Amino acid sequence: MTSIDYDKALYYMLWGQWDDLLVLMVRTNDDLLSKKIEQFLHAYHYPRSRDYLMNTHEELMHYIDHALVSQMLLEQTK
């Protein structure tokens, strides 16, 4: 897995490019990233509540951050 998917996901999240985020969801090989994007986009388009939307947003951002940090640490140990 390359960090390019995580970089793209972060960029699309920060700039609100939901269509590009949807394309990334379909094309990525990271199943967990795909699921987190799916949950966020569903919450965004069909909000149950503001808290649920914010929670899915935070979960996606946390996962992206975790994946980028983990990948950085792997690169440093090589």
C-alpha cells in the first residue's frame, strides 16, 4: 500500500472534494480506508444527526493520520 491513497484522502477531505473521495473509495486497495470513506460520505449525504456526521468525519481523519504515521515509521526502520 502506498501513502498516495492516504495523501489523496486527506487532501479531498480538507478541500471537500467528495466526488474525488468517492472515486478513491472505489479504487483503493485498503478495505478499511474504503469503508471509512463510505461511512463518512453516507453520513454526509444522509445525515442522521450532526453528531453522527462529525463522528464519521473524525474516524476517517483519525484513520488517515494513523496510516500515514504508521507508514512513516515503517520507512524509518528500513
